[in-house]
Amino acid sequence: MKKRILSIILALGMTAALLTGCSGKTSEGGQEEKQKTGAEAEKTDSQTGEDDYVVQIAQGPALCSAPIFIALINGYMEECGVKYEYNNSENQWDAMAGGKNDINYGLLPTFIQRIANGYEMAVVGGAHFGCINVVATDASGIESIADLKGRKVGIPGGMGSDPAILLQRMLTANDIAVTDVDLQVFNNADLGTALQEGQIEAFVSWDPYATIVSEYDGNHLIFNQAEDEMTKDEYCCVFGFSKSLIEDHPDVAKRYVQALSMACDYIAENPVEAAKLCYEEGYIADEDYEFNGKLLESYRYGLRYEDAKGSFVDVTKDLIDLEIVDLNKSAEELADDVFVNAGEVE
């Protein structure tokens, strides 16, 4: 177990080096091809009057962010007529606020908290289901969320992290007060060691880390977001577009949604190949694409609008009940304010 966890930490540490070649990528790939395609694109734009806006993409490495990467790797952006500049960056939120990023991608609780606090962005659809899991030791006797009362449970980063919020929602759904669980904060990479050393009996975390730790002797999953009855049909990760892209370049936004939808469909049909491509092209650092492909398959990718909006409402209601967000409007009204069907998807 220590060896595998160490390999994950090393892989994360290698990410910056592996992605150096990706930083600043443009839609045309190599420099020679870039010049040729750029000239052709300029000619086409002048003849057709199409919007030649260059979409800014600031996105750091993450397995479940595969649709963004596959849209670039497989040429869906070019196929849909979207020009872009890609920059490997962990600060997608700051970049969008500063006008240097047109797409945010991530989990609903983070989106809802930021939007509730005044962050301006349009949500255009959901990407996939389930990428947060809960792991426990066999020795603990914990078999489900219902068994966590009075137990020591690790959470990554603090009570406002997406895994911690999902755990709070699941505890409440099982009639367990959050204060009745001994929640202990760790850095995400330290949760496996803490579990092994007996500092905690269970922990909640993002994939692939949670699933990897669960597969070692003495551990098991007690909650899988992609399979649990309460969350299996609830979108966990969604796409957010900048207001300037939506308002000033609606046709580009529509074509960008189409490219992302194509990428989601490709991942759903070819999960292992998608994971392999993301690794080989330097967008993620973990070389175990067979394992990552199984995870991508379990997430059931598919870009949808109405279902994602329903998930947004459900999660917002829970965050209000947990007093994590405070709104002067209903969850439904907030969803109506921020959801925009830019690509005219279902």
C-alpha cells in the first residue's frame, strides 16, 4: 500500500514537468501546422463572417477532466470550428475572474459555493457522475455510511472541500449529525497513511486516490458516489463558461459545447483509450491507463443540460440545509439564473 501511495504522490509531483510541453498549446498543435491553419482560418472567417474568437482554456491535470483534454487531443475543437489557447494551470477560477479563462470544470459543491458568493459564470451542462468515494479498513467493521457514527473519519483539506461536503450530505441522509462523527482534516495525499496507521478508520476522497487505497489488503469501499442510490444519477462535475463567452460569442460557445459533448461521448464508448490518450499526450501523469479507464467507464460520461440543472438544484438545497451557503432566493431560482443552454443540448 505504501508503495502504491508513494507512486501516486510522485506522479503528482511529476505533473508540472510532464505538462511543460502542453503549456500554451494552441488549436493547431505544431508551429508549422499552426501557421498554415491560422492563415486558412483567417481566410475562412473573412469570407463567412464567423466569429474568430480564441477560447482561453486554463485547466490543470485531473482524470475526470478528460473531456476537456479529449476535445483537444481528438481534434473535436477544430472539427467544430473552435479556435483555442490551452494553458496548464491549477488556478482556473482566478484565471476566469481575470478574463484569461473561458471554461471552469469541477464538482457541483464548489460551483454552488462560489456562485452563491457572487462569482459570475454560466453553467452549460453536466459531464459525468460519481468521482468521490469513502474507504474504510476491514478491521473497523464499517460497511456503510450508517456505521460512521462515533468513528474517526478523515477528510481532505477541510469542511468546505467537495468530499467533505458530500460526506456531510450522506451523514444527514442517514440521520447522523455531523457532530456525531469525529472528522479529522488531513492533506489528501496523507489520508491513506493515516488509515494504515490507525489514526482514522475511514476517509472520503476524490478518485483515483480513494479507489486505489480501497483495493489494498485490509481496506474496502463503503460508499461509491457513482453507484449509491442517492447519488448515482446526480451529476457531480459540470462545465462552466465565462459570461463573456456566453454573451459576446454565443456561436463559439455553442460550438464549444458540441466539441465537449463529442469528447464525453468518446470517453463513454472508449474509456481505456481515452485514459491512455490523456497520459500519452501529457495531460495526466498516471500511466496506469487500464485502471483509469475503468474509473472513467464507471463515471458514465454524457453532456446533459436538464439533468445537470436538476442535480444543481438538489445539491444547492442540501448546502442550504447544512448552512454551507446562504441565499436570498430558492435553489430553483439560482439554477435559473446561472444555467444557460448554450449548446442546445438535452
